[in-house]
Amino acid sequence: MSRIVGVLSAVVLFVAGMAVFNATRSDPEPGTDAEAATEITPPSTTSTTTTSTTTTTTTTTTLPPPRTARLAFTGDLLPHGSVQRAGTAFVDEGWDFAPLYEEVRPIIEGADLAICHLETPISIDDTNLSGYPRFSAPRAFAQAALDVGYDGCSLASNHSYDRGAQGALDTITVLQEIGLPYAGQAASDEEDLAPVLYDANGITIAHISATYSLNGFLMPSDRQYLVDLIEPDAILHEARIAKESGAEFVIVSMHWGAEYRHEPISSQNEWLEATLPSEYVDLIIGHHAHVVQPVDKVGDEWVVFGLGNFLSNQSANCCVAASQDGMIATVELLENDTGQIEAVGVHYIPTWVDRGDGYIIRVADPARTDLPTSTIDQMGITFDRTFDVVSSRLSEADGLTIGLGLAPGEPSVIASVVPAGDE
């Protein structure tokens, strides 16, 4: 797995090969098989005619295969009180949230770059913990993201400032101490403008994160760097710096939209139009609505409007039934003939938070046979509901598939991601 720039990815999911053969002709060599002809001439004079032969040598030049990478993104990680309590079920003391990810862990670990969305502040010393409405999660909540294979996280959200300036700084400190890269928060102006770069299978990728709001909280005027807000000019400025620093592909995580609404709202469309067409931004990944939203394109570039909830306590009891739904969006990158990196396909895997079984994040495959009938029935509901929304604008012909495509253009196979031995 890739970490920060300079660390090569250890997982290659697909490799495209290409060879070009060039034939070159050698310089003619003098003939060695000359034939002499005698004409009727005066005895003292002879004439010789020489015939030369030409040989051809073929040299093969093999170009390196185009670079490829698979990126994975997931939605909101919300440490509601019940979710925090679920993390205590696996250890005698403290918390361990990694078991909640066991079904989806192979997909996260298998990506060349996996990015989570860590929605809330993290306590620096596991004190003053709380759920909704002003969150504060134990350090183990962030540690689990690292343990299950995420390479980094977006942090900018409407809850980033729930614990004020100190809470924002404590979150940064925790992530630095455990070694989990992040975007969207910073401890200084210098850090805020420094590009967050990753090496994904030899491709340099930059990550930017911003949020629409801080739930009414205001940052000090001299510390606006603590959490990045959605300001298109500022996003483009950061993206330009990233490209000038060597980024070949720039991702912007947008915390936007209306809660529990599948269809993007006007502000999402306005911010999309102000950023994605830029030469500096290559992909937009959205979250916050707590339900999945469509995947679309602006020209040849992709936008995932909303990933839904990946881990939370939301359900029809408080919100809407679709708030238990989420997805893993995987984006396939391919180097084109000019050496530029392009996103050539998006695959998505529906997920569902199994609140009745300890908040396990389920792969919502209705073909599964390893779960109770009622849960499998729910897998079908989630699968269909997610498909109807996410694929409402694009289809396989556009490069969007439900399931995990093995390579650009290959059919998607959702059953292949169910953990071995569960059938």
C-alpha cells in the first residue's frame, strides 16, 4: 500500500502491456561473392563486374507499460455513541474498531490508494468522549482506519470544529502520531498550503479536502487554516500548487449537499462548475448527505456526488432507511499516450451498516448465502436502492459499473469481493 510520496505501492491490481517494434536497416556491406566476366578484348586488358548483397538486421524496442492505479474512497465515518460502544466489544479495555471493517478490508487494502472520510474530532487522550451532536472519538477510531488499510483521510466536515480550535489541533496531533496522512485541516498557514501527495503505483496524486460549513462555529480570523472551507478560488490555488509540486492527478474531497437527499442541490452544482473544469482538478469525491448520490461526468472528468455513510448509527429510526447505505467507489487511473493520467472508469460496491450485529460494515451483495435470510433480503434492498441512485445518470457504456471491475473495460464482479469462505 502506498503511504506518503516515496513509498511504492505493494499491490498491483492490473497491468496493461504494450510493445512497439521498429525495424532498422543496416548499411550495405561490400559484396563477397563477385563474379568476373571475360570479354573479347585485347590480351592485355580484362574487365571485372562486382555484385554486392544487402543484409537486414531487425532491432526490437519495448516501451514500458502505461502506469495504472486503483483508488478507493468511502463515505462518512461517524462515531455515534452506539458505534463507540461497539468498539469495546473486541477488547477487555479500550476500543478496537478494526473488526467492524473485516468484510470490506480486502477492498481497502487492495487499492493502490485508499482514502477515508474521518468526520469528527479525535480526542488526544481518550477523555471527554461524546457522540452527536458535538463529537469526540477515541484515538482507536482513527487507528482503525490506518489498521484496515487506508492510506489517508479527508478531515474537513461540518463537525471538524465541534471541539473548537484545540479539538482541531488535537485531531491533527493524533493523526500525525499514528502516521495517518490527512487533508482538510492544518496547524499553520504553511501546512495548509503544502500539498498532500501520495505515490499510488508510481503515480503522484494530490488530495485536497474542504467543507461547506462548521455548523455555525467560527474559526479565529488569524487561524482560518484550521479547517478548509469550500471556496473555489482557494481550492484551485491549492490544486495549482499541487500540480506545480509534481502532482499528476488532483482529487478534491467536497463535504457538501443536503442531508438525506439523494439528488445534488444547487450549491453542489455551482461548486462543481467552478472547480472540476479547471486544468488543476481531475476528480471530485463528495460526502455529507448521509445517503448515496449519483456519479456523473463533466467532460471526461468524474464526480462522485455522495458516498453515503460508511459507519454510523443512522437509520430509519432517526433519519431515513437509506442512511444505513454507503458505497466503496473505486476509480481506475491509466496513463495515456502522452503520459498524462486519466480516470478511465468508476466502479462502486454497495455497503450497509448492520446495526443489529455490532455495526459490521456489510458488502451488500444479494447473492450472499452466509447471512440470515432477513439480512440477505436487506442486501437486496440496499443493492437496488444504491444502483437506482448512483447509476441514474451514467451506465456501463460510460465506464460506470456496479461491483469491482478487474480492469478498464472488463465486466464487474461484485461476488468476488465477498470474503472467502462465506459462501
